[in-house]
Amino acid sequence: MWMSTEKEVPQYQVAIVGTGFSGLCVAIQLKKAGIDSFVLLEKAGEVGGTWRENTYPGCGCDVQSHLYSYSFYGNPDWSQKYSGWREIQDYILDCVETFGLRPYIRFNTTVTGASFREKEGVWEIQIEGGPSLCSRFFVFGTGPLHVPSIPDIPGLETFGGELFHSSQWKHEVDLNGKRVASVGTGGSAIQYVPEIAPEVEKLSVFQRTPAWVAPRFARRYLGIEKWLFRVFPFLRKLYRLWLYMANEARVFLMMNPGLIGGVRFLLTAHLKRAIKKPELLKKLLPTYTPGCKRILLSNTYYPTFNRENVEVITESIASIQKEGVVTADGKLHPVDVLIFGTGFVTDPRKYMHLIPITGRAGVSILDIWKEGAEAYLGTTVSHFPNMFMMLGPNTGLGHNSIIYMIEAQAHYIVQCVKELERRKAKFMDIKEKEQILFNEGITEQLKDTVWSSGCQSWYIQDNGKNFTLWPGATFHFKRRTRKVHFDHYEWVS
């Protein structure tokens, strides 16, 4: 265990915030590399991150199960092609036990801030209700999907019924026979809307922008398939590779908007097969380029709107009253239960204010990011030595499994930790010029893609900058993180 001069403060070589797929992956790779002086700081009482928090009806992943799992710890027993939240959470719990991570986790530990002490070359991490701790390295692994985004609607606090966000689903609330309003039509809403529609008296779906929805080719795995995957692991790995390549092929469409016309035709046909009423079809048919927002997967979302007790409302919400929702046309829609399927605060400048981070010379990361969140390879930020971000700026995906990116980043981080020890250096800091060059390249690559075609999405910040997506194939990211360019960093002894 690495020690500092301040003996009263617990010391670790690496402190990791968050125990979702990102934080756990870093911990596993550290252990594999023989580095066991680390701690995982978790605000909740259990691991899981997104898959611990999201338990709404129909919650599941839109990436195939065999791909949405660690490459180094395959599961031959996935029950179906696209797993629900419970099965994914069970997989995460199994990883914790298999790799012996539970003793390294401090549960119910909320990080309230972190600051770099340049003289000692350590990070001091503030803990709510307890003493600070210090570590040589600081890994920010909370991910972008943990702070619910709830619109600031006038009168929201006056609503007289039940109100909650999809990621904080109140399972004790009985929806049977209730008038329910669902705000938002993103990835969560298209999953829970078909699930709750049959039990409610009336379901009003408030839609700002319609989503492009593709068929979900889901099925359960046969017993013989699971047996083959278990007995012959190479078959499971081949199947995973096939899934990866099939998903990866989509990125070439995203990078070449001129080829997207065929996708629009197929997605429109999927909608028209389900919806026959012209006025309803007009409401649900997007006008923006497919892929500009994430393309969602569902076989049940569109047919739900054919039900007599379901309506889609495209008038904007003006206010909330005790009795329900008032739209811009002045109409009051009586509501008993109000559900927000409005996603998460994904701009790091907005959710990272909850954990103030200061680097060299006391500079705040929010000040550095005034014009937009940027990092080098989405992983390191200039002026913040020995700090790593998991799924940082421009590492998100709109076409493949984010686990691929997580593993590439974890590999990169372990290299950095080992190199600092080899050099017996105090800290490493990405050179500002290298970070600038990298982000100029990102901006250039994103210029002529589907993602910059003008639609409003959570990929884009207020000034139009795409701070979310990796602009290309995932294997390009893996290639760039496979070996650290140590000359791109400043090394301080």
C-alpha cells in the first residue's frame, strides 16, 4: 500500500468513484496487473450503477447481451438476446464476487469533491460526513447516466398526484385504473410505455420530438445454444465477434449521411406497418435524419398508440397544475400520476458541479470547461494530473456496445499507473497542446456526419458542440488507447 506523509488519512494508490461497469472494469484490470492498493467509492449500498438504479417496467438494454458484457468474462447463460435490467445487474454482482472486489468497496460513501495537491502529487478526496482520503490516482467512473433530467416546468411543485422520474420508479404506486402522463419519448419511455398502457385508465404521452424506432429482433436463447456456449467457449466468442461486427457496420452509415436514405425508408416502413391513422402517423414520423438522435429499438412502442386509452400529445407543456398538465393551447389534461422519461443530465459541466474538482494551481474543471467539455482520448484532462475519466467527453456511442470503450480505457489507465511507478515520478499531466490537437481532430471528423445534421439531441451541448460521441469506429479508439504515447504527457518527479 502506497503511503504519504499524512498518516492520519487513509492512503491508496488508486481511488475509483462509482461501481458500475466502468469503475468495476478498472478495478478488475488493476488486480490483474498486480495492483491492489485501490478503493472503490460507492454512494449507494450496492454496486451496479445504471442497472441498480433503473428498474422501471420493461427496462432492458438495446445492445445484445453477449456484447453488453466484459470480453474477459463471458456469460454463456444469457436467457435472451437483449437482457432486462435484473439479469444485467445479476451479471454485475457475479463479477464482483468472481473477481473478489467487495472488500475494496466503501458503500454509502458520497464523494463531495476532489483536489490535487501538487506538492505531494496526490489527490485529496472529500467524503460526505467523514474524513478525506488521499490517493495517487483518481478515477472518475460515475458515467454520464446517473443524474435524472427533470424539466423546469412552471407549477411542477403544485402537482397533487404522484410524480417520479423513470430512474426512480415508485413501484409501490399502483397505476391500475389511473390517468397517467408520460413526459418524453426517449430510450426509457419506449420501454415502459407499452408495459403500463394495458393497466392504466388513460395514458397521455407528451412528445416534444418523435423518435426513430427500429424493429427489435429479440428472442430467447435455446438450451442447446447455452450448452454449446458453455462447453465450447470459442463458439460464444465467435458469436460475440459476429454481433460486434454487425453493430459496427452501422457507423459507416452515420459517417456518410448520403447513405442514410435507405435507413429512413426502412424505419418509415416499420412505423407505417404499425400505425394506420394518418393523423397519428404524422405525429410519430420524425423529420430529422435517422441517427442524428439515437435510433431506438422496439416492436411494441408504435402499436401501443393504437390502443383506445393511449394518446400522443405534441403540444408543448406550458405548466403543471394540481389537477394535471396544461399545454400551450390552454387545455388541461387531468392526471393522477406524472412520469418523466426525460433521460439524464449528460453534459459533464452540469452534473460534475455535484463533485467539484480542482487541479494544478487550484484550477476548477468547470472553469476549464466553460466553452465545452474536452479531454484527451476522453480519458485525461490537461491540468488535472493522475486523473482519469471513464466515458469522458466524446467516448459515447450511437451504434455499438459501450463496454468496448470501457475496456479500452481501463487498459489505458493501467498502463499509465504502471509507467508512473516505473519512472518513480510524482505525477503525469497530458500536455495542453496534445489535448487541443486531439479535440480539433474530433471536431473535424464530426463535421460531415449524421450527428451534426442539425437536430436537437443529448449528444449536443447548447452551443452546438458534440461533446458526447466518438466520431468513428470503435476499433479506432481501441487502437489509439492500446499503447500510451508517453511523450504526450508531462512527467514531474
